[in-house]
Amino acid sequence: MADLDIDLDDLRDRWCAALLAVREDPCRPDPYAYADHLLARWSEPQRRYHTVGHLAAVLDRVDTLQEYAGNADLVRLAAWFHDAVYLPERSTNEERSARLAEKALPEAGLTPQDTDEVARLVRLTKTHAAEEDDSNGVVLCDADLAVLASAPEAYAAYAAAVREEYSFVPDAAFREGRADVLRHLLGLPRLFRTPYGQREWEDAARRNVSAELERLTD
């Protein structure tokens, strides 16, 4: 999803709806201020794939999968935070994003329990290794990985954007590292854990990942 096509006001409204659905105390600061802060993070110049377009796409997929979630609004809040901190040269992005959620969400009116759940979900996106009975986790992970099942042209654009984010990595090193990631994905018993993801995305994702791996290792 191209960032130019994203309706930022609609995203702000979606943030507000998710937050108001779960926050304990309505007499809290303006929810839109948090949306604006997060959107500024998602619009940082070092981002090529992890942009507001990615955020909007993940939120759309959470909507598609919401019937499988224990609390879809907490999953939506986790989607907002899951790449809120993103520096491609660092390996601590998920942890720092989770800590940002732990700081912001109590101020915004969430209970400690719900804040902990959002932060847990954010940390889960480092590995995408959700357990079968983790209903919120499997929805967020499937929504985040659904890009792998894109149409071929869209998948090629995704792969190119990832390469741009890692432009500081020499080509040979990038190809080797990216190939390792793709081999890991192909080695998983299933890429998607929800019934919808398995039915609608699994086969296309494996075709795309296999094709990219073949291109990288030719």
C-alpha cells in the first residue's frame, strides 16, 4: 500500500476507536495526540517498508482476522506500536517499541493488564512464534506476515523496499542474510496460524518466498 494513498485522518480515527474501546478511564488525555505521535514515528525518513502503508495494511488484516482474536482492539493497539521504533541497523526495535507502549498506554487510560498484553504482542513480532492457543498473538503475527502472500508485483515492491531499508549493508552480505531469513520461513511447518491465513495466504506466501530465494541464490 503506497503511503500517498493512505488517509491519515482515517488512521487517526481507527486509533481512537481502538483505544476508546479498551481504555478504563475516559477522562484521559486526547487520544488523537497519541495517534499523531505514532504517525510521526511511522513517517520517519529511514523507513521504506515499515511505513504508514505497512501500518495501514496490518490494521486492515487485523480487521480481516478479528474473529480469531481474544481482544481485537488490543491487537490493533499492538499493531500501532509493533514497529513504532524502527532503526534497521538495530536489533532492539521490538523491545524498544514494547517499552514505548508500556510508557504511553497507561497514560492513555489502559489498565496494567491490557498494557502488558499489548507489550507482549509487540515483543512477539520479533520471532512471530505465537503458540497455537495464543489467539491475539496468532492474529497479529498473521497480519504482519500477510505481505508475503501479496500478488507478485506487490511482493517485488515489498522486497525492494526491504532492500532499500538495508542499503547500508553490502549486496553480498544482504543476499546471504536475506536468504537465511527466507530459508527459515520456508522451513516452518506453517507460516500462518489462523484458519483464514492458512487457507488464503499460505500457498501464495510460500510461492513468493521460494521465488525470492531462488533469485537471491542464482
